[in-house]
Amino acid sequence: MRIRDLLIIAVVFVLSCSGKPMLNVETPVYEAGELAPRERKTVWFKLVNEGDSELKIENIRPMCDCIVIETAPEAIPPHSTDSIKVIYTAPDSSGPDESFLMVRTNTEPKNTKLGIKSTVAELKLTEADSSIVVFPFQVTGMADGQKFSLDIFQYLIEKLPKSYPPKNPNEMTKKLAADPSFEKEPLNDVARKWANILGIRFVVIGDARPSPTGLGLDISIMLVDGMFRLPIGKKIVGVQTEHAFKAASDTLNFMLQNLVQLERQAFMADLQRKWAEQRAAMIGKPAPPLAAENIITGKTVGIADFKGKPLIVQFFSSDCDHCEEEMNWLNDLISRNPEIAALGVSVDVGEIDSVRAFIKDKKLNYPVILPSEENERQLDPYYGGATPQTVIISPEGVVVEYFMGSSSQTLAKFEQILVNMLEKKPKK
């Protein structure tokens, strides 16, 4: 083969390997539909590199505080796809909203603008409302299932207490079916959203099917309270068909009459579940980032500022008695052991004036921060929903204890853990 031919082949090879990346966004503007004020929505933007070389994501910049980047690729190989995951929070005020983020890549043009459109609805639900919507039951495995569904629906409506005026389910049915989150997110969450928008306090969703035991029916009832974030559920097992209507009605009315107690039980069960999951995810792992303004000085303080010292972080609310007891103990602990660091984190987001007054009155000798509404998502890995909540972090920045609640025994345990860290710390 001649040298000239070899040179031609080499040039062709080089040109074929020097292709450019080419970005295509499958849906550059995401239609989020109708949302409640401050409703959070997870949005995925699918990116396609249609070019012949690697596409690099150089920067992603949200153009408002309402968009938080959850995950994003650093690069996308040729002829491959990947996604940017963002959390969008709808505005407080009702009306149309357009929010954007800018993605800079090594393509031409370098900047690609992605958008999220929504319509924020006005909330009509108030605490004075007691109206209720009962949906016809979902019936499975019964020959006359449609008739049974309509009959039990009618029976429940007729037997409702007079203080719970029923509303026609048609409007909510249409709204649920048209909601982009329907069948993608838990039904109780979508129903609660529309209860708030339409001004309906309670939503009842039921299910009936032959019992696996072969004896009668199993009936499930879910009660959604527009003012409470968790559903209340009850299951009736093995009820005879002729008694099913009365059993369902009695159960629903019991749930309505004992709502406060049942919601408290649901709250505590969910709290324990969430706490156990968060604790398992945190222990032995590097502490997630957390930083905000010091309530007194205005300077930004974060967990990273205390690396090299044993650190105890207390999450508190200003109306929590046990939090105050723990604060007094923390003050004393830091005074006796200045090599131990402490950080207070208020969860009373949006109430800076009252929190500042509370902190000044306590005369604490350690910093206290309060995340803003824009960066309160920092609390999510830590805060389980109740105070006090305490996290102990090693000098190396690793979580070694995560505890909810407080008692003299737990405080003694915390102190022993922190003192042990001091003893293990190498002497200078």
C-alpha cells in the first residue's frame, strides 16, 4: 500500500473520531398541570446525546429557588440518554407559573433552557369544613360487582352522621383522572390535594372482594382527611355479604367519630417508621450537608465547620418542653467540655422573629441556625417530624448516633459517647 493511501486512511479515521456531541431534550418544557400552593413535584428531563462524541454537562443553574437539582449526569456518551431529576415547588399564590433552569454543555449552542409550567390553584378547604365525598367501592371477583358497588355507596351516604354533609363525587373523579400524578403517586396524596382545592374535608375510598379464607368478603376503607397528611385505614375481614353494608357503615362512622385518636396513632406509627428508616440510613455514614444563618449573628454556620470536634446537633421547636430541658443540659455540657461542639437547629421555618426571641431568652453558649423556606430541604435527611431530635457526629464527620425524644437516660448516654470521643482523640 502506498504512503499516500495510508495518509488518506489516517485522515479519514481522525475525522470519524472527531465528531461533535449533539443535545436533544425529549421534553424541554414539562407541563406539571394544576398544583396546590407549595406542592412539590418530581420532574425528569430526559437528555439524548445524538452526536458522535461525549456530551459534558458543565453546569446546571436553577433560575429560581423553586427548583432544586436532585441528580444529574456529568457526561453522556455518544448516542446515549440520561436524565436530570429536579424537585419543583409550586408558588404560594394562585395563578399560572413558569420556572426555568439553564443547562450548559459542550455543545452548540452551549446553553439550553428547560422549563416547568404549572397552574397553581386556590385552596378552598378550611378547618370549619366537614363535607365528605364517598367514592363507589372498587369491587373485585363478584359477579354482581357493579350493583354491589353502587348499593354500598348509597347505603354509606344515607347512614352518615348529619354533621358530615355528603358531596357528589363527580367533580373530584374528573379532577383525579386528569391529574398527571394519578396512578403514579399514592392515591391518598392526590385525593388530599384535590380535597384542599375543592373545599372537601374528607374523602372515602373503599375496596371489596371475596375473602381468601373463603368466608364472606374482605372490605377495606381508607379515609383521607384534607387537614392531615396520612390516610386512616380499616379492614373488615370475612364479613358475610348480607352484613357487609352495615359493617362498612359502622366502621366508617367509627373512624369519623374517633378521628383525633386514629390520626394520632397513624402519626406516631409513621413517625416511628420514618425514624427507623432514617436512623438506618444515617448511622455510620458521612453527615449530610446542613448550613444556614446563625439566628443571632446572621453568619452562615454549618456542620462542616465543626469537623475535628465531637459534635452534637439538636433539632428543636420553640414549643417543645423536652427541647428546653435538653438545651439546658447542652449548655452545661459545653461549659464543662469546651472541646465538644454543639449546634442547635430550629425546625420552626418561617418564624425567625419568635425563634430569635426564644433563643435570646435561653442565653445559649452554642450557635443556633434556622433554615429558610428556600433551603429547608436540607432538613429532610435529618428531621423525622418530631422534636427533640439529636444527632451525634464524630470528629471525622460520621454520624454515630441518631435519636428522637429525650430523657435523663438518653442525655447521659449522649454525654458518654461524646466524652469517649474526646478520650480517643490523639493528643497534640
